[in-house]
Amino acid sequence: MQNSREIIGSLFGRMPADRIGLRDSPWSDTLRLWTDQGYPTDSEGKPVNPADHFGFDMVGVGGYPWKARLEEDVVIERTDAWRIVRDGNGATFKWWNDKSGTPEHVDFAMSNRAVWETEYKPHVVGSARRRATPEALEQIAHSIRRAHAQGKWADLGMRGLWENMRAAFGDIVLYENMLLDPAWISDYGRAYTDLYAEEFRITLAEAGRPDGVWFFDDLGYRGTTFCDPALYGKLIFPLYAELIQLIHSYGIPVILHTCGFTESVMELIVDTGFDGLHPMEVKAGNDPLRMADQYADRLVFIGGLDARILESQDRDHIRREVAGYITAMKARGARLVFGSDHSLSTRIDYEDFRYALEVWREYAAL
């Protein structure tokens, strides 16, 4: 019988696997809520690692700081409910204190090319060694060793190029300058592409070999992408192609996480060389079955179950939809790692998620 690492490796290697895979991501708020519903805690009263508890096949082993300046966030204002924070990109966000969520965008210092070139780019170029510190490398090495000792697939995470830009410039400045000053956008992307390439080389030389690499990006929202796919193809994905070529040269697959609508950039994703796609968000307008019809031979699909099914608190509905999704994906020859189409929210009960996994076990065999 294959272990988790062998199963995921077989899916990416287009080889026979014993079963489909399993991966998901409960919010930290969800884990805290679940502890009141019977979810186990450690000796300090904290929720245990969900990958260990649920037996997820794929586990993250860390990454490196991505903000331009390697400095502590500065709290500008704080109340009992929220705090306003300026980060190492000079970006200011308003965050809740006691719950997760997308922050409010307040201000962005990196508002033009001159600010980027003089105040932030020098902190990125040539900074791989300041980011891949001995402590960070040892943490990644330890996580890889632990994952492999458990028979699990270990993946290194990197912040997406597009997502970096949105967090550094803000949406308005980014969108305007993709048209008005695309050379600046390309220069920013080049700096981070070179940084990521060097961090990857250092990781392999000094921390060990991960089984896969994830890039975490959000390319769209409901029903469409944030910009014309042609602009992604011109300014962003050629840089991804360089990174993928490097990572592939070591025989390591590359996975793209992108929330929001994805279908209009699928050709771009597969032609660039990505090996896996997560999470195919249904509520954003994606149809994982339609995507599998077209790309089952080119991608491993990770996720794709509408999370609202798990939020329904209706066991009959959960059974019907989980079984139906898995069966339909298998019928299309899809290489599937089962999971939600985003993450596990506080609207999902612990026992309902456990029930969904019972159904997954019934239908997981290949």
C-alpha cells in the first residue's frame, strides 16, 4: 500500500496510484471553534496540526519573507477591535485583532517607480541570503525531514508574483501602471523572480529537497480575472515560466494556488508549465468538471469541492455532493487531490467535516 508521499508522487508522475489524495486548510478561527466541538489540542491547549489529525497527504514546509524590507511591522493605531499596521512594503492595512479576514487597504508608499527603485528595490536585489537565514533553513529542513518520516508529501511555499504586486502597490496603482508603465511592473517581477530562483537553489543545497513547490497567487474574483489575461501573459507568466523551468530541472513539480475565477487563464497556466492547480473556486464561477474535461491530461487538480456544501450542515447533501464530485472527476480521468474549493470556514462544523472525510474514504480508491 502506498503512503501519502507515494500517492501524490504517483499523481504528479502520471503513474498508477492507490487512491486520490487529500488536502485541505481550516482557518485558524475554525480550529479554535472546533476545539469546543471535540477537536484535539496539544499540551499547551492549542489545536493540533490539522495535517496530522486528518491525515492530509500534502504538508507545507515553510518559505521565506517576501516583503521588500526585512523589518518589523509598525502598529500606527490600535483599538480593542482592530489595528492599523504599516509593513515592510510601506503598505498600510487595517486588521481585526481577534479574527481572521481580508484587511482594509489604507495606504501604499510604493506608489511610483522612483519610490520602488530608490527605497525598496535595493532591499530585494541580492537579499536571498538575508532571507534564507540559518534559522529559516533549519526550520525548512526539519519540516521536510518530519514530513518524509511520516510518509507525507512536503511542499515549499512561495508568495505569488502577482499577489506580491497587489500587496506592495495596491490595486489601483498596479492596474494603472500595467498600462502606463509596464516596464516598472516587469522590473518588480524580475527582482522577485531572481530572488525566488536563488532562494530555491539555496534551499536545495542547504535544507533538502522538497517534493513540490507552491506559488500562492490570486488572479481573479467572481466571474473574471483582475486584469486582461493577455496582460498576465505579457508581464507575469513569462517570469513564472523561468522559475518553473528551473524547478523542473530538478524533477520537482510546481503548483499554482489562485483564488477567484480561473477558467479564462487555463491555457496560460498549462502552457507556462504548472503541474497542479488549486483550488478551482466554484463560488467564483469555476466549474471543476468542465476544467477536468479539458485539462485532465495536463494538471493535477487539488480541491474543487464547493465549500458551501460543507457549510450546509446537511449530512445527506454532503454525502451526495462529495460522492458525486469524486465520482465525476474520476470518470474524467482527473488526477485529483480531494479538498474544498478554498478553505474551511467557521461555518463548517467539525463533525460535518469528519463525515465528509468518511465519504471521501469510501470513494477514494482508484
